Amino acid sequence: MLPLFQTARARAGATRAHELETARLRLRLFTPEDIGELSRITRDPDVMRYIGEGRPLTRDETEYNMKTIVRAFCRRGYGRWAMVHKAGGRLLGYCGFTRLDEEVGVELAYMLSRPYWGMGLAAEAARACVRYAFDTLKLESLAALTMPGNARSRRLLENLGMSHVGDRRLRGYECVEYRIRRQDFRPDGALYLAKPLLLPPPDEETT
């Protein structure tokens, strides 16, 4: 498993990155201790219906995916954060960025535990990530892909100010593409903190 990340002193090869905080959420890097709760979330067929192959994942599959997320974060300096409820510290899912296709570019990605649907938490996390994409990553635009039938996700993206710009087939799946440009983004004044930290080089691993 990859090492825990800390805001420690700089080391040769370390990458600068951030964790985010909103009114109700902390967006931090995944740690090995997250695997149990993350696996509980990814076993839920309703959560996974529009993610990946659209089926629940085994614990081994979830652990592999989590390691992939962490390695990508170390390599790029950004990626998908663990989404944690500040009241109680429970892991709720993830929110952040991925990059699966060069033509699409950086995408917004999120997953939320089903008991927390309908509370505005996914929107709160996603809004912070959109702000980070433009304020810190300095992207010119940010994409999001979802399946055509995922009405809940499409509403969320539209509420973020994203526009449906077309349909595409990606990795064998039919998707709808949403996008927001830097000049069209307007921060809403909600609590938003970006806390700097240092990532180890992506090839550093411990048992």
C-alpha cells in the first residue's frame, strides 16, 4: 500500500498538492484505513449503477482502484480526494478529477454513499473541485462525463453551471459530455479552503 501523506517537510522529488475543506466536508487523500468503508460503498448496486461497468465491486477490486487513485494523485499532483464528513469523520465517497481521454481532458468525478444522497453533499464537494480546477490548476475548461440515463448526475452538473456539449463513446460506453469554461465559472461565496501538502514521489511504496 502507498504511504500515508502528511504535510511534512519537503523531500527530493516531492510534489506539491492540496486538500480541500468546505462547510461540511473535508476532501483529503485516501489512506490504507479507508479500504473497509470504501468497499462498503462500492458494494452498493445503486451507487455503482452508473460508475464503471455498472456493477458492485469486490473488496479486492476496490483496493486496486484506490491504489490506482493514489498513484495517479502522486503522479499528477491532483486527482480524486476521499470525501469525508467533518461531523464524525465518516468516509462518504470521493470527489475530484480524472483524465481518461486526451481529447476530453481533465474530468470531474464523484461518488457518494447512498444514505447521504439528497443532502447537497455531492454538489458541495463538486463545487469546491470546480473552483480548484480554475483557481489552482488554471484549467481553461473542465469536463464531466456521465451516462445518458443518469438524471441525478446530469442535474448536479447543470446546477454547477456546466452545459451539455455533446455525446461520445468512451471505452465502450455511451456518455453525455458536460463542460464549463473558466470565464463562465462564478464562485458562490461558500466556505472553501485549499490547504497545501507535499506528496511523495509516485514510486515510493511501503507495506
